[in-house]
Amino acid sequence: MSDVQQRMKERLLVFGSSDTMGRGLPDCSDRIPANDIVTPSVYSWPILLGNKLSINTENRATWGASNKEIMLSILSSDIQKDDFVIVCWTHVNRTCLFDVNRLIKILPKTPSHEVHEAEYFYRLYDIKNLIHNTLLEISHANLFLLSKQCEVYNFYTDNNIDSLKNPYPVPAQFSHLNLRDLAVDIASDKMHMGLKSHENVANHIYELLHA
């Protein structure tokens, strides 16, 4: 990967799920509010990476996001030619549905008030179908980003993607981000990465961008 700083990017936009937004870090509440809005942490790896690159950074990751939700977030964003975009794709066994104006997150461990939607969904979709769905979402999002002529790097954290990615037109900059190897501590919610782990991820991606 090449040196981003030499190309004078205007801003860094990062998309992903909980481990990208910094759930469980000191300024990112463990509890999910009624309106589902949780502000990403200033200690999250995207912000730390932006500081290292000296670029204004917007962390647009959301808690519990599926790859479908990440794709939709990208498609609805104001991407500019001078933006530098990093997408951190998440677990393939998530999705989302729409009920009028409400987005319903479907996860393997879905909250009790959405159990029916999740139950029906997982009856229909096995892991192979979910991998295909994710690769289609990644391909679509990447084509959109390429049309904006911005610079983009894609990382995936789910090893399942390796089993089917070859037939798909995956992005040129598409590599596995092994969070398990980089995680050395746990956040206060006992589920997500801690402060030092976010530093490790930021340093790891920074080194990749300058390789």
C-alpha cells in the first residue's frame, strides 16, 4: 500500500461496526439508548489512525452493524473525490430489515423484542448464502466508491469470506484484518476491544498504508 499522507487527502471516512466505533471504551456507553444512537469513541482506532495521518477523521461506524447496513451507510454518504475511505467489513451472519422507517438489526443473538424477525431469517439463510450476500454487498459498495474516484481500502474481519471470495470482483485493496491477533485487552462491556487494542489496530493499519 502507498503513502496516504503524500496525496493530501481532505478527510478520512471510516465505516464498520462496534469494534470500529469503539463500543465499551470510556466515552462510548455500554448500554444502547432507545433511539439506537451511540456516538463513536474518540479513543477508537479510526480516530487514532487519523491523528497519525494528520487527517480530519469521521468515524461512521455503528453498533451491531451488518455488512448490509455498512453498505447502505456508504451509499448514503457524501463521498468526495479527495476523501480517503476505509471500510472494515464485519461478521457475515448479520443483516438488517426495514419496518416502515425503522431499521431492524438481525444478529445471531438478537434482542428479545426482535426475536421473531431473527428466527425467521435464520431459518432461510445458511452460512454459505450469508457469505454470498456479504460479497455482493462489498462489490456493490466498492463500485460506488470507485465511481466517486476517492481512495479506498477494504478490510474484512470474518474468516468465512476467504472460502468464497475468489469468484467475486473483490476490491483491489482488500485484506484480512485479524482483530484477534491485535486485541490485547477488553473494554468495560467485556465484549469489545480495549484502549490498547485500538492503538494496536491503528498502528497496524498505519504500517500497512506506508508499506
